Amino acid sequence: MEKGNHSEVTEFILSGLTDRPDLQVPLFGVFLLIYGITLVGNGGMILLIRIDPRLHTPMYFFLSSLSFCDLCLSSIISPKMLLNFLAERKSISYTACAVQMNLCIIFADVVCLLLAVMAYDRYVAICNPLLYTVTMSRQLCKQLVVGAYAVGVVDSVIHTCFTFRLSFCSSNIINHFFCDIPPLLALSCSDTRINEIVLFAFTCCITVISFVPVLLSYVYIISTILQIRSAEGRHKAFSTCSFHLTAVVLFYGIQLFMYLRPPSSYSMDTDKVASVFYTVVIPMLNPLIYSLRNKEVKDALRRAMNKLLTNS
């Protein structure tokens, strides 16, 4: 490809997870199964929360929003990845690449911020239970979700504009399985210092404004739980937030691994594995975590199944 500006690039080639031909079909089967579980799990969670009046509470409103984001994030990545496992030419158009990156950033940011909102919800429920209904009003819940989307949209628009104003003149092969910012910056023949500063600054901002509320909420939650005298009371209080804590540990564990590694240990292959967990595996695990460890969800599922069997 001749040197020039980005307008000369009409498509990119995604290198995928691996270039080994013998692994393409097995990986297709594995990720097709993961995507299927993701669709059924998150779609089922959204439907269950919608049809069961007992789950019409702030916590499950946020959980429904989280399931929707997980469903969207996985659907932005997985279909193209599955297609590329079986395709000889793993191309993606310039416009489709920009759209994919933009949507990925939006929903990844919203997931990050929703975990913080859900931590605050658990803090109010456990530390100020008498004020829970008043504090977590329907209007506030909607405003928090809308605010998370607003932050995600602003962040994604800035990153997309800064990334796709660059020149791609030496190669159009993206060393990744989807259009992500770091491999696109590595591909560019322009000066990417401003992009790297913007990426670092915005990543730090999103991480701080989401992680700090989670950390503070759980400091107060644990402090409150330890003050409960009965073991049964402590267990009941902790069980209401244990599933969220599990999701938080998974999500932020990968975040910390990706962004706090020493530069000497950085590799694109390691980033690919981390990205698989971040964009594909965690969206599959979240509905399992929130259902298998949650008595209210299991009871709602049992009622829904009984109603379905009775009507049939």
C-alpha cells in the first residue's frame, strides 16, 4: 500500500487470535458455544427481570442494564470473530472497523460504570436500608444509567476521531481479532503521541471514577457487616452483594492486569488473551454468576418455569 492518508485505506485485515490453520475450526466451536451461552444467559436474565414483578427493584434494574451491555459487547465482537475463523480473507471495511471500535468503547465504559453504580446500590441497601427506597428512586436509577451511557458515548467519540484521523500507509493488517485502539496505533505511520496521551488520560479517568466508588462502597459494606452480631445476619448481608463482588473481582482483575503490567512484559498476544476474557468470556460468566449465586433469581426462574409448564 502506498504512503498517503487514511482515506486510501478502504479495509483492514484482522490477524485473529492465531494463524494456525489446525486451530481455526476448534476455536470456532469453542467461541460459538460461548456466544450461544452469552445470548441465552443475558437475554434470559433481561426477560426474567422484565416479567417477574418481584425483581422490579433498583438492583435488578441495574443488573438488566448490565446484561444488555454484555449482550451488545459480545455481539459486536463475536459474530465477526466466528466468521473470520472460517474465512480465508479476514477483512473488515474501514467504516466497519471505526463503528466496531466506537461501539466497543461505549459498552465497555458503560459496563465499567454500571459496576460502580451497582456497588453504590449495595452500599445504600446494606448501610442505609431504611433510606434505600427513597435514595434509590426510579428517577435516580434511570439518571445513573443514562449518565453512564453519556460518558461512554463522549469517550468513544473522542477516541474514534483521534484514531481515525491518523494515516495508515505502511500496512493494513491489524494484529488483533477486532478493531481496538492499541493495535491501530501500532499500525499507523503518523505520530501517535497525542493519541497515547489521550488514551492514557481517559482510561485513567474512567477507571478512577468507577473503581474508587466500588472500593469505598465495599469498605463501608464490610465495616457494616462486621458490626452485625449474629453470624446468620452477617451471612445474609454478605450474600446480597457476593455475586456483584465476584463480577467486580473478575472485571477489575483483568483491567489491572492489562494496564498495570511493566512495559517489559507487554505483548500483543497477551493482550489478545486478556481481550478475549474482557469482551467474550466475562459477558458469558456474568449471568451465570448473578443467577447461580442469587436465591431471588433462582426463585424467579423457578416461578417462570412453573408458569410456562402450567400454561402449556
